[in-house]
Amino acid sequence: MRKVEDQLGRTPWLAGRCSPWPDVNLLLPLRMMIARMFPDIGNDANCPRLLAWVERTRRGRGAAALSMPDHTNGAAHLHGHVK
């Protein structure tokens, strides 16, 4: 998470200053990683840039990706709903 924070301190997107489309591909895996693997450090005190990036990406082009229809026939494991 430190590398992600460092990158976001240098550029607005993980992929640099270019279009955020590559970042959209990372949105769901990083959201799941924060929630499942690092819930104790995934907060504003430890990774403010990452959490701001999640919100910026989710509201921006990520919103279009997240609003696409589900063609997985409800495969929960593809959506992070597996416990």
C-alpha cells in the first residue's frame, strides 16, 4: 500500500498522468484488498491518497464500468461476495 500511496503522491492516477482507464481495471481488486486484507490500515490516517483515488475512480470512469450489466449469471466469486 505504501507504493500505491507514493505513486498517488506523484501523479493523479496509478498509471501516471494519462487517462484513468488502466486505473479503472484496478478499482475492484484494490477495493477488495483494502476491505479484506488490510481493514485495519485501510483508513484515512494510513492511506488517504489511496482512499481518495478509490472515490475519484469510482465516481469518474469507474462509475460507467460498475454500472455495466452483470453477465456472470450471478457468480458471487467474481464480485467479491464470497465469505
